[in-house]
Amino acid sequence: SLVLLMLIMTLPGCWKKNISKPASSEENKIAAKLLLKSGIKHLEVRNLEYARRDLEKAAALNPEDPGIFVVLGDVYDELYMLKEAEAAFKTAIELSPDNSNAHWAFGMILYQMNQYDQAENALKTAIGLNTSCGKAFYDIGHIYLRQGKIKEAEKAYHNSIKIEPNNPCAYAGMAEFLIHQKKYEKAIETLQKALEVNTAR
């Protein structure tokens, strides 16, 4: 049974013997789904090593599911394993090129690695696939600001607020831009708006 299969996989030595075998059977795919759900639950309560364990097993059982690699990338990110996160998100994109969230997550990892040009390209792809992705506009605004692309940064922050007017982070990003431009009074007004929006949520 699937329960027995999952118990066997957790025994010392058993998993390592099977980790390199490609999994394509329906039984393995179902087991991978169970492990994915378990990994997500562990992630939600910040049991990151348990989440990593389950998701790595899920990825080995069903290496064709991009959703597994997106969540695994999130876990690696939380563990500050940026190279592993980069690889996981890259795999998710290869499996599902139209997944805007995977492109966004990939871009954010590249941003953390100070690879700003590559991060910009990844976020542009995410926006191209999903023009209502407010967080991508917000994050690409940060990149433009670091690159000294002032007009592009301002436009990105405006788009973020336009798309997600109830997201305090969008206003916080605009406030950061205004501080960078030494427009302090306007920045204070924008931060107050962020607080109002956050209180109303």
C-alpha cells in the first residue's frame, strides 16, 4: 500500500538506495503528492528540515511535477540555500515555461545573489506572463533603483500600487523610492497610506 511504501522510504538506508531511480509509475506520483502536502504543512509551521526532506523525496519520485520544485525552491530559500533554490526554480521553469510564479521566484533568488540583470530579465518574464502580478512590479522596482534606473523604478512602483492598491508593501516600496529621491514629506504620506492599508486588511 502507499502508506507502507512511505514508511519504507523513511527507514535508514532505504531512501538512498532508490533516490536515483526515475519515478514514473502512478503509484509513485500519488506518493509524491502525499509528500508534497506533508512538505507544505511542514513549511507552513516552519519545520524547514522536515519540509526539505519530504519535498526532496517528492521531487525524486515525480521529477516531472513543476509544483514540487517551486515549493522545494521556497524551502531552500528559507534555509538560505540559494544555489539549490536557483536550481529548483530553474527546473520548475523548464517543466512549466508559462509559470509566472516560478519566474518571479527565480528572479528573487537571483536578486539575493546580486545578479541584478538576470533577476530583471526573470521578473520581466513573470510580468509578461501575468501583468496583474503586483509583487513582480514591486520587486523589479527595487532592482531598477539599485541599477540607478530612476524612471523605470518609479513606473514599476506606480504599477504595483495600481494593481494591488490594498497591499501595504506596494506603498512601502514607493516610499523607499521617494526617500531615495529625498522627497521626504511625500515619503511620509506614502508610509502613512501603507499603515492605513495594513490596518484595514
